[in-house]
Amino acid sequence: MPASKQPNKNSVLMGDMTISQIISHINFEDEEVEYAARTLPKCLLEAVRYRVRIMRRRMEKGQTLDVTRVNVSQKIRAQAKRSGDKVTEGGVKELTELSPAVRKHQGDMIKLVELEEFAKLILECFRYKKTAITVVADMTNAEAAILRHYEAGDTKNTLATLQKKARDKYTQVGGG
């Protein structure tokens, strides 16, 4: 790869954040809205990457579980054939599901499904954070506009108009 095409080591596209680092960026104070807005895209992208990694692990574990079930059921059928025992499909299925190898993979699969749900929730947190940043930024801009009009001396009509616009906007958003 040519030097000009190599991604920067600290690039957003490197996927270099751990889950702990991603989670640490969910919360922010009103005063940190600018920093939160700057870091949100990278954190959101990292949360998406984390979810995709977990989803791939779950899918791989599901395939491993299926292969293990097939192998165990083949061994059960072969053993029954060698010993001359008759075994039903229900019996093969039951013995397969009780196999230690299958049970281990099932336990791993359950953990990965839970982890995937956790990854979805982290992603949802960043979506809510985006909304919170937008609201805080809008409120900050509204306060600045009110202050400009107040300093200009046009407080009576302009202030009432700005308050009505803000009230209408947030009443529509909040549904109240």
C-alpha cells in the first residue's frame, strides 16, 4: 500500500477504542457539549464496529454449534448401528442436546446473544447522546440569541417572539 493511502494510526477508521473507552464517552456535561459533539462520530462508529464484531462472533458460534450437533448426532447413530440398538430421531436429538460439547457451545451462544444485546444498547445510548447534544446546542444558541437582543435593547417584542418560538419548537418535539 502506498504511503499516501495508509490510514493515520489515530484515525477514526482504525477501530482503536476498547469497549470501556467507548462507554466512557456516553455521558457528558452541558459545559462539554462542544467536546461531546466532536467525539460523537468516532464513538458512534466504534460502537457500530463493536456491535458488528459481537454479531460476527455470535454467527460463527452458531455455525460451530450446528456443526457440533451434526457431528454428535452422527456419532450417536454410528454407535447405535455398531451395537445393533434401534434409536429414534427424537432419541438422537435428545442425546445430541445433552452432549457436553453441544451444551458448552449453547452456553457460549447464550452469552454472545446477551453481549450482542448489550452492544445494541450501547449504540442506542449514542443515538440518545446525539439528540441530547442537539438539544443542548439549540438551547445554547437560543440563549445567545436572547442575550444579543437583550443587549441591543429590543427586549420586549423580540424576547417574547424568541420565547414563543422556543416553546413551540420544544412542545412539538416533546409532544406536550
